Amino acid sequence: MHIPEQRYRCPLGRFQPKTTDLEVVKRIGWQQDHILVVKEDDERLDFVEKEIVRRIGERLYGGKRHG
């Protein structure tokens, strides 16, 4: 006998946003507050720009931690 799984629907779920476009959030953050969020290996950056981002990140926050 197969009983379908019933999921509890939280009444607060309707207040949650459906999807968030992170690129839009980053763009607004830069335009309004001059906060830049960039991934070191973003494919839109060339080698020199990626290296600059990596060096800035390491200078401000230290190197990568393992473990």
C-alpha cells in the first residue's frame, strides 16, 4: 500500500518571495551603496581582473582556509 507523503504548509509561506535574482540584488547594492560583490572566478572577468579580485580579497580577509 502506497500512502502519498503529505507536506505541512506553513501559513507564513505566502509571505516568502518566490525567487531572487542575485544579479539584480548585486546591481542595486552597487548603484545605491557602492557595495561590490564579485566572485573570483566570474566568467565575465579576464585574467588580470580575476587576479586583482583575488588579491583584494586576500588582503582584506586573508587566504583560503582549509579544514
